[in-house]
Amino acid sequence: MYRSTADGTSDATAVYGVDDILEASYRNSSNVDFSLTKINRSTYQGLSSKTQEGTPTQYFVQRFIDKVTITLYLTPGSTEAGNLLNYYYVSRIQDAGNYSNEADVPYRFVPCMVAGLAYYLAVKDAPDRIQMLKMLYEDELKRALEEDGSSSSTFITPKTYYPNV
């Protein structure tokens, strides 16, 4: 997966605009999805047999300047041919380009973007306004991120044990 068309190849199967992988699942030939667990570099390095084949249970994301790679563990073998990897990813915001171009930002992040730009400009040009602009920026970012949160409910129930009498 490449961050832009200039970074990658002209391959028709290449995916562009990927910055990070949020969630992934592995779908077998019977259309059954298996949730994959994201692991960090240290955990991946600690795996003893990285070439072991089977149905993947974990994935490691490596983010480079020009591309993002996903490494599956266990490695799908020939018996897993034709299975699919489904994933949700974070897309990199495109460069604004000309002043007449629209910002490639979801509408709920526009106030956050403006507040962030004001904060970063204040760091260079108006140090006396940094604190106020930083608080405004953090508030707008929190508000935008909360809108992306899941609207589903979470219920936590303790497991009940009955002593043997």
C-alpha cells in the first residue's frame, strides 16, 4: 500500500493513500471472518517461527515514508489461496495545492484544522497566545474525535461464581 501515486507503482492492484491500518480481519473461502490482532514490532520480532503457515491470527503494520506494509502471522499457505484480508485504514490528507482547492478534511475536523494552524502559527509569531490557542485546538480535536467514536453501547458484567456447598 502506497501513500500516493508518486510513491508506488502503476500496478492496478496497488492501494494508495494508506497511512495506518486500524483493524483487520481474515475471510476464508467459506466467507467466515476471523478477527486479527494488531501487534507491535517488538511482539512480532519475538515470534519464533515467522514462516509458519496457517490461518493468520495477528498482523504487524510497518509504516515507511512512502508505503505501509502489513505482515500476517501465521503466513497464509497454499491452502489459504483465494482468501481475503479486509481492513480499515487511515487515509493521509492530500496536499492543499492551489488556494482555490478545497481542503481534503472531513467537515467535522475543519474547526480543529483551523485551530491547529492558528496554534502552530502562534508558536512562531505570537508566543503570548500559545496557551489559549493550544486549549482551543485540543478542545476542537477532542470534539471531532468524539464524533468518530462508536455509537454502540458496551456492557461489562462480572462473572458470577457459586461456591460448591
